[in-house]
Amino acid sequence: MSGTTIGIIIGILMMLFLAMRMHIGIAMFLAGGLGYWWISGWDPLMAHLKHAPFGRFSVYDLSVVPLFLLMGQFATQGGLSQALFRAGSAFLGHRRGGMAMAGIASCAGFGAICGSSLATAATMSHVVLPELRRYQYKPSLASASLAVGGTLGMLIPPSVPMVIYAILSEQNIAKVFMAAFLPSVLAVLGYMLVVGLICWRDPDASGPPLPRQNWMMRLRTLGATWPVMAIFIVVLGGIYGGLFTPTEAAAIGAVAAGLAAWMAGGLSNGGLLRCVLGTAQGTGMMFLILLGADMLNAFLAVSQVPVEFATWVQGLGLDPFTVLAAIIIIYILLGCVMDSLSMILLTIPIFLPIIMGLEFWGLTPDEKAIWFGVLALVVMEIGLITPPVGMNVFIIHSMAKDISPGTIFRGVVPFLASDLVRIVLLVLFPVLSLGMIRWLG
């Protein structure tokens, strides 16, 4: 039996495991291990398991994951989200729909020191949603704006999924962070524009605008966000300034966020223990998925499925952008039933070789890998707000039980148009993600 046939059988088996609600990491590990044994035998499988897990988890770059998660935990406990929302309201609250726009802007600010979409959505909804409801925003707009705002945590540097992609694709983490900066700004502006259009078409969607704040008050509220700005500048400024590596930056950021949380009193009454346990749980979950993905990727390597699939796609003679469009559609469909980290680990070993074998705008191999990574992450954002999984939607629902998931999903629809426009722009104009790398490089 050929490796391709075995690969198809193992793929179907893994889908059955997932349909049985098995954890994605365990499903990938079992399916990959069975496929590896089928092709290579028991002794090679044992030899692989003897060294592969240690080889994966001893990678120095992976230490950035728990450090960024810890930084996000400290930021959550430190109450930094309230200051961000107050600053956003001072600058935008006088506009129609301004408080929803402020909520999106504060999600972006919190995502810059959190690195997790789910944590961003959970934390900011706890702060912003009561205010939006107090000012009589329609439930669909209030909840949807926070659900889409939460997705920014996955794209705005520092982002844990971006770190994982950089490691898998063997790209420089700092360059991947840099490439995601402008697309994340476009996301914020696009979401704010959608809020403005919704309120223009339906004035009852938002409550009355707040009084316009003078510049003294705006600067005062902006100054209250200094811990967030300081952490962001120290972490990313230190990376791009060559002062320290991304891992060292993550450690410094975690210490700085911890000090900010301590000064705000967020580490008392068991706050420190909650931060440590939350970091341990998040790290364990991610590393379990990494272990499963490594086993599955080892099977794919011995079966030659990715190589044969890439060769088959290239042999079809399709236009490169047709292939890219098909991959984007697959990502959108996978996002309906799978989380972003699992998608990255499951698909990048298959899709990246295909992309690298095609010609796009004369990009170099490294530029192509970084461009595709940012594009893939942008598409994966959509999965966080689309049914049936839409984890950000269910996080918002857990904060406001009276707002049904269906109401939130309907409110999200206009924002999906902004996401699709951004995807088209990133495909047609790679300079949006590569411009800063070329300029600073």
C-alpha cells in the first residue's frame, strides 16, 4: 500500500477521533503514531519517540510561549484593561458608536501585551460590555464588537500563534512580528469603520455619544495607560533595537507586567497563584498539541504525503492565486470546527511546501513564508467568530448569558466583510506585510 493511501486512511481516522471529541493533541499523536508504525514498523517508532519529544521541548525558542502567557496573565490580574478602555472612550466616545470603537481599540492595546485572542476577549468583555449595555448599545453590536476585537490578540505582536508559526516555518520571530504590525492596524481601523457604518445605517444601534473631552483629559487618561505602553515599547523596541532576543524580551515583559500587576494590587488574595496556574495550564495544553503535531508530522515525512501533494498541485498547472484561494477557503472551513493553534500545527507542514513551490509577486523564499504566515493567521482569525465553534463568541456569551450565541453571530456578519477586504488587500499587496521588514532590514 502506498504512502499516500496510508496517509488518506490515517487522515480519516484522525477526523473520526476528533468527531469523538478527543483532544486535538491526543488525536494527532495517536493517528501519527499508528501511521508511522504502519509504514516504518515498531522499532523505528520507539526510536523516534525516544528522542523526538526531548528534541522538540528542548528548543530554546519555545520558552517564549510560557513567558508571553505569563505576561498576559499578569496583565489580566493587574487591571490594565480598565485604563485602556477609559483612554479609548476619552478619544472616541463623542462619536456615534464611539464606545464600541473604544472597546475595539482597547482590545488592540490589551492584545499587545497579552498575545492571546481568548484572553483578550474574556478580559475586555468583562470591562467593556457592562459599559456598552449601560449606554444602551444594541446587544448584537456590543457583543460582536468585542468578539471581533478579541481576535486582535492573535495578530498584534507579541502573539503566541505567531511564535509557533515562526518556529514551524523556521523564520525569524522578530520579522514575523514586524510583518503582522500593519495588518493588525488595518484590522483595528476596519472594525472601527464597520461600527461607524452600522451606527450610520441604524442610529438606534448605539446609545447617545458622550460629551467631547478636552485634550487635557485625553492626555490624562492616556497617561494612565503608561504600564501598557511601557511594556509594549520595551518588548518590541528591545527586539527591533537588537538589545535582546524575543525570548529575553518575553522574560523582561513578564517581569514588567508582574510589577505592574503587583503595584495595582492584582497579585494579592491568590492573584499570583492564579497567574502561575493559568500559565501552566495554557503551556501544558499548547505543548500537548505540539507533541501530537510532531508525531503527525513525522508520519507525514515518512509517508511523503506533503511532497506528493505539493507535486500533484503543481502538476495541475493551476494559477498560483487559484491555489492560494483554495487554501484560504480550506482555512475558513477548518476555522468553523478547529482552534487556530491546531490549524497552524496541522496544516502548515502541508500547505507551506505548496506555497513555497509557487511564484507570488517575485517574493524570495523567506518573504513568501512570512507573507503566507501573516495571511494564514488573518484568515484563522475568522474561525474565532464563525459558527459552530467561534470560541470568542461563546466567551462573550459566558459573560452575558442573556445574549444568545445566535445574536452575537448575526452581529459579527458585517465585521466579516472587513476581514475579507483585508485578506484581499494582503494577497494583492504583499508590501502591507513585508514593507516594514524591507524598510528596516
